[in-house]
Amino acid sequence: MDYEKLNLKIGLEIHRQIDSHKLFCKCPSRLSEGFPDLTVKRNLRAVESEIGEEDKSAVFEMLKKKNGMYEIFNESSCLIELDEEPILNINEDALKAVLTIAKMLNCEINDNLIMMRKQVLDYSNTSGFQRTGLLARNGYVNIKNNAIEIATICIEEDAARKISEDSNKVVYRLDRLGIPLIEIATAPDIKTPEEAREVAAHIGMILKSTGKFKGGIGTIRQDLNVSIKNGARVEIKGVQELKHIPRIIENEIKRQSEIISKGKKVHSEVRKVNDKLETDFLRPMPGASRMYVETDIPEVNTKELIKGIVLPKLIIDNIKELVKKGLREDLAKEIVKEDINLDDYDLDPRIVADVLIEKPKEIKTRFKLDVKRENLEKVLELLKQKKINKDIIVDVLIDLENDKFEISKYEKIDAKIIENDVKNLIKNNLTVNAIMGILMGRYRGKISGKELSEIIKRYEK
């Protein structure tokens, strides 16, 4: 497919939950299960903006004439989520997390944050609007020497969690409503479906590098904006997995191309991903008329907050450093993923990585045993104290798991004893291999093969 000839333009909107309490109250950012403490019914209606205009997407949702039902759990929601109490001041920890990303993405940060209300009438917000604030603009990220513009970075509150829907009503749970989100929007600078995946992955890596954002299904969403020559910008919602991004874009190109080939008009609209990685109509494209100023809190000055921000090292740079220390790249990635600091152990990094990552896998495969972290730490301490050698790590771990470990079984033997045995066996004209076999059998676990080989070489004629 000739993407240049198609004049393919792709933009990304990346949303990720911030690992903190809710944005405008002190409720924890956690999901609740079981039976709700309270259920409330609501009906929402579209209103005109301050300049007398109605938003098409809001009117579209209102005309469905559905009832909204809200499930409330006291452990995860309060009157603020129910829109029965004014919001508190913005969560500064969440704001600092977004400011950190804005600096890492080379953005121009606004001196003052003005929160806005974005009208949403699909019942995902009890108030009929989502609070969002533009924090930074005009940044960039480099992907394979291509600069992709970061158009905007916003901080906003997540929507309520949909539980069920039928022709008459939609049921939402308020546990997710108000969880702080970052929204990163790129310009339509992305030229291929695969590049879109790469950009999303790189930005995801930057977010993870801070340790300030949640991970897992439901905490991350990518929206795609796609257009081709003679087509129109279509926003695609609900992209969960990075690996699906290229296929979804290719299917949208195909859909728009087929409409154009029939001489019809491609409509600018919002669509959602289905199980086939194709898209279905969701609603008309919203306009600027749905935005107006949030009047319940004042502007937030960002200048002082920025001063205290320290930028973290990127995950990709940590991986490169570990590779320089002699680790395989795949092993280095796992060390970083598990957030293991090799410098804590005062041992060869390769040995630490082997004990913490490789050996548990080997034991699980060979012996169907799950090794406890405390036993891995014990082995590392024994190695550090030079009480055992690395050749018998698996044996030691299995004994520890079975509560059969005795240090006398593995404690390193005095080198002088080995030297005397070697000299006696050499007198009997035995080969090096024969001596190795005899002594490794006699002192299994008490000396490494490398150490024994070096001793034999010293006394070999």
C-alpha cells in the first residue's frame, strides 16, 4: 500500500491513568466490586454554549432518550462524583506527574492551568461534562530520527465505568469517575500504520519511566485520528493493545477508500473498534461549542510546581547501561521491567540477573516449583559471602524451597584440601578429565568446576 500516494495522516491521543488519588477529591483511585451502597437515576440534557451553540455529539446522545443509572460505593466515591458537592482543589501530585511528562516531551508549558468543562451526554459523567485542562503544547518526540510533534498535553478526569446498557438505560459505576488522566495528543505527523505503533510504544515507555502512571488493561487507551486523500478525519476510540494499531489503521484506510471509490462522501465522525479490528459508528465528531470554563476552582499557577520536578532516566537508557555491563538485551529488559536495582547486591550483575530472572524460570520448567523471592535473596547473600559457588545455585534453591537446606552440604571446602587431593591423584598418573570427575563427585557443591580446573593446572606436570 502506497501511504504517501494516499496522503495518509495519522494522529494519536494517548490516555493513561495517573497513580494517585482522584483529581478533585480525596477518594482512592480503585475499582469496587460487589453490591453498590447506593444507586441513583439521572437524565441529562444538552445545553447551549456561552455563544448560543449546541454541540452535535451532545444532542445526538440526548436524542437517544435513555435513563442513566449510577452505582455508588462508599469506599471509592463521594458526593463530588455524584455532582452533589463542589470539587476540591486539583490533585497536585497528579499535576506534577503531567508536568514531568510535558518536560520530557520538550513542550511549552502554560504558566497557568485553566480547567474547562467538556460537555459529554453519554452518561459517563454525572454532571454532563468532563473536566479537562490544557497544560502544555508544541513539544516533540524523536522516532528513528523523525520528529513527531506533540500538539497538546492535558490533565483530565476519567469517566465512570460502564456496567451494562440496553435500549432504555445505561448503568455506570462511579468508582472510575474522577481518576486523574494524562492525555497526550500528537499532530497528524505519523505517516504509516507501523510508525503509529512505534510512537505509541515510545510514549508509553516515557510514561512508565516516571513510575507515576498506572499499567494494565483499562488504565491505558489510545485513540487514533486517521485520514486519507479525498477522505475525512475519523477518530477511532477504544484501542487497547499496541500490536493492533497497524491493523486497525489499515482497515480504516480500506473503509474510506471503498467509500471514495463509490463516489460517496467520507464523513468526519467518531468510531469505535470492534472484535474484528474494524470500526463501527459511535457518534458525530464533537466541536468546540461543547467546551466552557470550569468556575468551581481558580486558575493554577504552574511555575512553582515545575521548579521541584526532577526528570527520571528513561527505561531505554537503563536497558542500554545494563547491556554495557554484559547482560543480554532480553534479560536487561526483564530486570528493568521488574524494577530490580542490580547495584543493591554488590555482585557481578550477570550473576544477580541469572539468580533473579533465569533460575526461577529454569526451576519452574524442570521441577514445577515456584521459587519464593526470599529464597532468591538468601542465595544472593550466600554468594556475596562466598559460602556457595554459582554452579550449584539450582540445587541450593530447591533445598531452600523444600526446607532441606544445610550450609554444611554446600559450604566451600578449604583449597588446601583440594590441592592435596590433586597432588595425590596426579601421582597416580590420572588424566585431567579423570581427576576432574573424581573430585567433582567427591566435593559436589563445595567447589566450582572453574576453580578445580585452575588448581589442577597449577600442579599438572
